[in-house]
Amino acid sequence: MSKQLDILALEPFYGGIRRMMLECLIRCSRHRWTLLKLPPRRIERRLSAAAQWFAEQLTRHWVGSIDLLFTSEALNLADLYRLMPELIKKPSVVYFHSNQLPGPNDASGSPFELANLNTAAAASEIWFNSLYHLQSFLGRATALVRRHPELMARNPMPELTAKSQLMHPPVDLEPLHDIAATEQVQRDKRIVFVETRDAELKIINSAFGLVRRRGEAFTLVTVGPVDGLNQDLPRITLPENDDRAQIRAMLQAGIFFSAKPGAPCDHHAVRALAAGCWPLCPQFGVYRELLPDVLHSSCLYDGAADTLAGRMQDVWHLEHPAGYERELWSILHQFDPIVACKAIDERLEQLVASQTR
């Protein structure tokens, strides 16, 4: 039997998918986890100060053993190592839920543009929640290195590429199965589930405004901020921390709609697809990985409001493509907590074993 590891997890931005993933991982993992966390406020403050806060807490209060350090990209790992050099002896994993690297053509010079790069260089391994995110991170990092001549002398990209891994986050679907089995939830194809946090509200306003002018009836169920959302659109807003209400809405909705082009991951999409919603998602981002190939032409959009409005009307008035269910199940199965946490546990064991040889 594999050794049970002692894992120290540091999460400076404990909310949303970061919270959900860690809760699920700690619950399903066969290893012992100790979690220190900070609330999800202002990522730039976390990048600049979280390492110092965690170092102070660990210096004053930590008495346990550590086999491996697990953190997210919201922590500047290089700073933590400078404050606690004894941690360098332990293998470390940084899970990239998102990244703060500038775009390849962005030369604005943010004071934090090198933080994620330094963290990635300091880690034993860097994990990404989608293949799209892994590839886009490496592309952005390559462009960033080229803009900094001092980094080119010792180009970090070959090493970063070698230690990059795709590791799907566990997404807890147990509440979905529970509600579906115990409640009589009626599907309404005119209900559209939309997450507005980090979404491009202009897409929502223009597409649904056009659909409404064409005389189509619908109701939006939104999760997240609504400032900037057209108040004339018929909608119901759910709390962001009420998972069961969101899942119930997904079981009722006919459409899951995303207005987040370039999203590195989308746990709402995973849940909505498992709940039986028909997806309408941007063609750029994680969504190509979440959908079977046969659905790409009908479910992925390019951002044009008239095209998107037409796609939505097709959902309501035309037959859906058939024969994709088995492939969709295979895709979603990768996010099953038992499957995802088993893969994570095994890779953590391999990292620790390679460090102690």
C-alpha cells in the first residue's frame, strides 16, 4: 500500500472553484491534508503579500511534518521560499486555476507580470486545469521572457514546459445526483443558466436583446454580479454560494450559456452538462475540450450577436444532434471526484518518491 503523505496546502484565494476543488480533494484524497487559507479578495494583494502572511503563520504555529507543498498560482512561491528556505527541500505543486501573465501582445508592464513566472520556475511541478490553459500559459510565458532580455540569458521555458501537467480538477456532482433523484424538477427549454462573474456582459446584452426583439420568450437564471447587465432582460439571480439552488436551476434549464471567451476552466459548465443542459459557449477557451466534436459546430460561437441569436433559436426550434452521449460521459468522467482525486494522489506520491530517492 502507498504511503499516506502529509500535504500542506496554502490557498490565498479561497473561493469559487479553488474552494470547491480543495474541499473535494481533501475529502476524497487518501492523504493527510493541512489547509491554510485566505479569503478571495484582490488577487494582486495576494500575489504581493500572501507569502509573508503564510510564512508568519507557519513560523509561529506549525508543528507537523510536511512531505509536499501544494498551492495555487495566487501565491508567489519564490517569495515564500525566500522567507522559509527550509521548504525548498520539499517537492511542491502549483495548481494554475487561472494566470496573471500578460497577453502575448500586451506590453503594459504590470508590477505583477513576473509573479506567476517566478512561481512556476520555483515549483517542482505546475498543473493546469485544461489543455487550453496549459498551452496559453506557455505561450504567454514565452512572450514575456522575450520582452525581458535579462531572462533570455537563462531561458526558463524548456524547464517550465517539461514540468507542466494537465490535471483535471475534481467537480462534485453528488448534490446534482441527489436533487435529481429526490426532487421532481421540470425541464423548461426556455430557461437559460448564465454565470456572470468574469463574463463579457456585452455579449449577453447584445445576444439576448436581439433574441427578445425577435419575439422569443426566455428567462435568464444568473449567478454572479449583475451590474452592467441589461435590466430589461427577464431574469432570476441566485446567490453565488448556494450550490444546491444553482444545481436545481441547471436541472430546470434548457440551455447553459457562457460569455467567457478564453476561460481556462468552467466547473459550472461541467455541472450543467452533467445536468442535461444544452451548451452555447465561446469557441475559444476550455469549451472545445468539454464538448464532443460532433457538438462543436452547433454549440460553439464566435461572438457575433446575430449568429449567437440564431444558434439559440435553433436550440428551441430544431432537433439536437444525436449520438454524442457516450463521448460526453467520457469527457465529464475525467472530473469525477474519485477519478480526478485518484490521479492527483498518484502523481503526488510519484513526486515525493522521486525526491527521496
